[in-house]
Amino acid sequence: MTSKFGQSLAFAALATALTGPPVTGFTLVRIRPGSIYDKMGLKAGDTITAVNGRPIHGAEDEKNFTRLATTKGHLVIDLKRADGPKKIVYDVK
């Protein structure tokens, strides 16, 4: 299911779909080339399962990720990718 928040981002840099039920993350459906998400190394098809150690359980966590990704600070992103689990560490400047 695609959340309304993810749908609203379809025209921005990122489009997402929550995974579940129960919700265990959100899958990146589309990433605009050159966006902050592209620069982080995220790819369409990645499922983000936790951000800064906090598991993703719903749309509010999805919104929190987008807020953190556009605010200065340190991000640790746990995700599932086709070739296995990954951890991305990124400093937003």
C-alpha cells in the first residue's frame, strides 16, 4: 500500500510504499537523480527498516525519515536491498 505521504512525494525527490502489515519498513519506489536520497546511496527497491536505531512502524516514522534527511545531522539508515541487508551512514549538511 502506498501512503498518502509517499504519494505526495511522487513529484518530489522520493516516492515510498509502507511494507506490511505489520509495518516493518517502507520501500523506496522512486528516487529522483541528484536528490539528497540519491546522494545518500539509496536506490529504488530499498526497504528502509530503521533510522538512527529506531525501527519503522508506520507513516509517522516515514515522515520522520524525510524530515531527518532534509535537516543537518547524522543519519544511520538500516535497509534491505536485493543483495542483502545494508547500513548507510550519511551526514546531512
